[in-house]
Amino acid sequence: MSVITLYGVVAVTFMMIMYALEGRGRGFILAFAAGCLLSSLYGFLSGAWPFGVVEFIWAGVAVRRYFAAGSGSGSGVDTNLS
């Protein structure tokens, strides 16, 4: 297994775990965004640039959700993007 493949496995696993934990708090949304950026880097390093682009976009969506969750009233995570 190459170093890039191992990095990709770790990055995508981290991203998916953070996604699963998003309901526990706002910080996990930001961690998911970081995982998306790490996965995006993997996509570009491995030559799968479409994957890298999509993960970069997901990171932006997650950052937007992070800020929306902080500005809402209530204890839940606000996933409304409008």
C-alpha cells in the first residue's frame, strides 16, 4: 500500500466519522469540513481531481453549515442552507 493510499484511507475515514458525529455538536461540523479538505487533497494527490473538486465543494458547504449552526436559536444543528 502506497503512502498516498494510506493517507487517503485515514482522511476519508476521519471525514466519515466526523460526519456521523455532527449531531453531537457544532465542532464536529467544522471537523467534517477539515476532513473534506484532507480528502480533497488526497483526490488531487492521487490524480482523481474530480474527487478533489467535489470534496473541496463539500468542505465549503460544511463551513457554511457550521456558521449557520452558530447563529441559530436552539440547541440543535441547523442544516437549513437558505
